[in-house]
Amino acid sequence: MVFTLGSFVLVTVAVAFVSWLKTKGTDETSKDGYFLGGRSLSGLVIFGSLMMTNLSAEQLVGRNGQGYAAGMTAMGWETMCPIALTLMALFFIPKYFKLGISTIPEFLESRFDRATRVIVSFIFLVAYIVAMLPLVLYAGSVAMERIFGITALMGGNRFMATTVMCVALGIIGGIYAIFGGLKAVAVSDSLNGIIFIIGAVILIPVLAFIALGDGSIAEGIRIFATSSPEHLNAIQPADAQPPYIPWPMIVLGCGINHISYWCTNQSIMQRVLGAKNLKEAQKGSLLTGLTCVFCPIFLVAPGVIQFIYYRTVSAVSAGRHQHLPQSDVGLLRRSGSGHRCYGYSGSAHAELRTEGCHHCPYRMLWLDDEPSAVPLPVL
């Protein structure tokens, strides 16, 4: 725990220091200097910032949870990203640069009127405050609380631990944005992106396959590919129910949503509008689209690996739980001194009694010890 906390603090301070070095010469007294980083961002910096802006805590936690519950169908959320980002590079970015705007609301004002700009800005501001930011802070705080064992430091009060982490993450993120402007955020995103690639993109899938294969990555890949074919099916029928994603939704629902998110979202386009020139903006957008093709490797596959890992005989014999597909998902109910975990596999019924189900992935987003229904599963 000391090493984990120490390394986290060291890396965070190092990223902050390097970001300060890279941005200390930026004139932040002007609108372009503060909100657009002086229009000096390169394609690689834009690429790193776009990826880190997109891959927030609720995705890293929730998408793997959906992978656990529903399988590779969870990758449907990322399927249309490359197409949306290509449209963004070829059509939207040239239009925005031609107008010389600094924000998306400015585009709305030039296209319609000032009243439209004010109304849309207000709607999106409320949406961020009420719906988006609380979810991001909560998902991140849950992960951080589990990594550093904050609950134990708070005397076992998980609600207080999660609250403290939410406030801490909000303050730290606010310091980057308020005092550094866009360039500090973009540079820190890029540096964190390098760490993310090493840790999440490379190490997590590799270590997960090694764990699944009991020390052998080749055996882990073989088990992943053969033990649960239905969980590797990414294409679901049109009448599929949540958490599965019907195939028409990928094209019609996710497609429209991604165009809106990537091409008109202020937090996304602000990075692009801060580019040195049109070429660098397009380069960052296209690199992001290419990278999104590989996102399921670390956003979905680890959840599927965990599903397979927890349902194997060796996992059960080691004291871990046998959880099964969402269509046959078990319910946890309070029973005596522990929880009773019910799982169904066809006609076979397995009942495992545990003391609080501490190994159960479904406990990740519980703030209390008395779940009344199936919660969101996460890693």
C-alpha cells in the first residue's frame, strides 16, 4: 500500500511539474491563450488529450462491468467512434477553422443568434453539473478508494471515503484546469496517456491473460477464445435487452450519438480548436479514431476475462465465486451472518455461501452491505 500510494503521488507531482514547465511561457491573459492554449497544440498532444478526455472513469469502470455482464457486445459503444472522428476531421474541423471560432456556442451564435447560444450553453452546463460530472467523480472515487483502502482509514465508513475521494479528485482536476488553462490540461492528458498506454493498454490485458492461464499467457488466450463463445459475440439481435446492445442501436443510436459527442461537444472540440493549424487538428482527430479501434482490448476484454475467470472450476475451488451470464445472473440476498450468492447455469443451480461476498465483482459500486437488487458489475 505504501508503494502504491507513494508511486501515485510521485507520478502525479511529476506530471504536474512537467505540465508547468511546458506551459509557463503561455500567455493566458487572452481568450485564445487560456481557453485554446494559445492555438499552439500539436497533433500528438491533441490526440493524447482527446483520448484521455474520452476515457474517463465511468468508461474504464462501467464498460468493463458491461463486458463482464454481457460480453463483447459492450464494444458496440466504440464501434462508430472511428467513423465519427473521420467525419470530424474531413468536414467539421475545416468548417470551424474557417469561421475562426473559439467555442462551439460561438458557432451556434454565428449560425443562428445569441439567444440560441445562451440557451444551448445553459442546457449543456446544467447537464454537466447534474448528470455527467457526478458520475465521473463517483466512478473515479470508487476505484481510487478501493486501490488505496480509504475506507479502512475512515474507520470502515465507505460513504465518507467515497465522498472524500470525490472532493479530492474534483479539487485536483480543478487546479489543473483553472490555473493552467487548456494547454496545461492537454499536456497533462498527453503525459498521463503515456502512462495509461503502458499500464492499461499493455499490462492489464497481458496480466489478465496470465492470471486466466494460471501463469501462461498462451493458455489464457486459449481459454479466453474457447471457454465462453457466447460471451465473445459482439453482434446481438435487434430485440436484445440491456445490458446487451441490439445491432441497430450501434448504427442508428451510437452513430448519431458519436457524431454529436465528437463533433459538437465543447470539451472535445476545445482541444481541436487549440491546434497550431488545420493539419495538426486533423492529424490529432484521425489518430484518435485509429486508436479507438483498439479500445475494446482494455475497455471490454478485461471484463470478459474476469467473467471467464470467476466461472472456472479452479476459481471456485480457490474460494472465488461462480458468476454466470447476465441472462442467468444470480441475486445476492442477505442471509444470516453473510450473503447467499445464487447462480444459475441452465438447469444446474449452484449456491455459494460467503461472508459478505468480498471477492464478488458486483460489490464494486455498492455503498452499503445490503443490496436489494443486481447492481452495476465492475472490475
